[in-house]
Amino acid sequence: MENVAATNSSISKLKSSYNFGKSFLGLDKCNVCVGTSACKKFFKEEIRFENWLAPHLRLPPADLQSFAGNHSDDGDSWRPVVISRLSSKSQHDLADKRICRTFTKKKSCSIEGILRKTERFQKWMNAKRLTPDLVQGLPVQFLRCPSQRLLDRIIRRYTEVFDAGSVYMTHFTDRDKLRLLYTLSVNAHPIILQIFPGAEGWPFPKYLGSCGRLYVSTSTHPLISYNNSAPEIAADLVYQLLQTIQHLSNNDLKYFFYFTHIDGDTFGTFSDGRLFIRDTSNLGIIDLQLEKTGRDRNTEEPDIFSCLSSDCPPVLSSCSNITEKQTLVLVCKNLLPYLISGKFPRSTQGEIDKVLGICSENLTTDQEARKISEKLMNILKPWRACDLRFAYRYPECKYS
């Protein structure tokens, strides 16, 4: 009995040694947060930070923007997840202080109370439907060229409310509206994961919920970790990458996705080798059903919601200047040289290097971009091996 008591005592001390609560999660700032759909899982330890599986149960450093974690539905089997902030803690803190100093001249204040009194949120409270004028001036690239069809999709598929499915916000409380507005003002990544789910074929990780200013999604390995990979792995990844870009430019829903910045962390893979987009903070969407002349937003005055993630005013691309070739050029400049340069026999490498030279510097039209993309895919296709390393298409590839 003494041994049992001693064990329980030591566990109790370990549990009390980590300070996991509202402040770390950002629940103390709700409803200026992402949501609360995953809070029960956090406090029941069905979502854990990676080092919680170790005996010391320490929290990760608070200054990180994303943390490795694990998720379980039954307490026995665990799968890796990523636990992320909308922006870094320092950026969140800076925005909170800016709000207080601007409106109260004090270092701390009720952030929610101030944002609720703003002209923009008063319009949101009175609105039955999310319309383009309600998101004008928000700094995220995702809303640079909003259409009513895209905004309706947000409301229908927003999973932080109990009764989704309608294009009208009649089932949204004021709290729900503030959380959605805040998320769209800082980083639309969790919203994109909700409205374009992987289960429908979109190349995004799965959204698993949020708690305070943290949200949870399925884990991916960044593409940068494959820079030294074998030729057959590099060929498969780049082939998938080019396929993904084509799908984003041309899909049945007539949404055109484009990037304004790409680096080694923008894309990643799941454990089965399938490629996904792991960071959508620089991803924009144009509704191709909308006439070209109606895509650009009106000139807008910045407000406090324009400045929650960056300095004001935001500098966003003009919708009329965005083309298909833009994303391919970014991929060719910032990713492909590290993935497929110097890995293949001389004849194949010569073909690849010639294509890279064209697509990173000399593309002039979207049609030319499509042709050069197809050419590179044809060069890489014979190098795609068919074995267990590529579980996402094995064993089907044996019979194709």
C-alpha cells in the first residue's frame, strides 16, 4: 500500500509541475479566438503535446507557432497531429497590446469588449448573410477576391458552430461571429481546411478542432525534409506537386487557387507518401464563375481587424494581375531546384535542367505554363517507382 501511495504522490507532483490551462491555450482571450470544439479533448488528454507521452509531462515552449502532438479517440491508438497558433504568441501579444493602447491608452484591457464595439463587428452582428463588404480590408490573401459563392461556402461548412449547413448566419451567436471574424482576420488556414476537406479530394490536411487560440490538424512532413531524397522519391513528389497545382487551377467547382509565396514548408506529405498543402497562409482563391471585372475589391479603409496579424495597411495582390503561371514560377524557383537537381543520369538531368530554366524565368503565358508542366511530368513519370514506400498508390500501381 505504501508503494501505491508513493506512486500516486509522485504522479500528482508530476501533473502539478506543468501549467496547462486557459492562458497557454488562449482560452482567456476567447471569444477573440479560433473556437472551443476541441477543448474537451485537450483536458481529457485525448489530444496531447508530443512530450506528454514522456513521464515528465512538460509543455512545449510557448513561443513556437506549431507543436507536434498526438490524438486518440479511444485512449489506446494514437496518431500524430499538429497543434498550431494562428500566428506566433509574440504576434498575438503585440496585436492585443496595440488594440489596448489604441482604444484605452492602457497596456491591458478587454480585447473582446473593444472589438465588439467596432463598426465592422456591429455590421456583422446585424448581418444575416456574410457578404463581400463585410470582409473588405481583412488582410488574408484568401479573401483578396471574395465572391458570394465562396463566402456562402464558409458559412455552410464552418464547423465551430452547432448547426451548419445554411448560407444564412441565423444559427450564429454573436460569439460565433466574433470567432469567425477574428480567425479570418489573422490566418484563414483553419477555415480553408474546413471548407475544402481532404475527404472530398482537396489537397489539405484534416481539421480536427480548436481550443482557444490553438487549432489541431493532421500531421504532415514538410517537403523541405526531402531535399536529399532518392531520385524515385523526388520524382514522385514533384509529379504529385505538379498534379496538385493543375487541380488547384482547374477543378469542377471553378475555384482557381494561387500562391503569392512558396517555400519548403508550404507543402508536405502524409505517412503514406501523399502530398498535401500544409500552409495556406499565402493561398488565394478566385471564383471563376465571377466575371473578371467584378473580382477586385473596392478601395477600402483599414481598421483594427486589418492589423491583427501585421502592420497596416495590408498589401495584397490585385485579382486582375493573377495568372496560372504565377504558382508554377514560384514552385520552379523555390522548390524544384532542391528536389530534382543533380539526382538523375546525365541525359535525364539535362532535360530536367532545361525545363527548370524555362519555367523559373521565361514563362510568358498560362498556356506555356501548362505545356512546360506537362513536359516535366512526362520526364519524371518513368522514375516513379511502384513499391511499399508509396503506400498511397500501392498496390494499385502494379496493375495500371
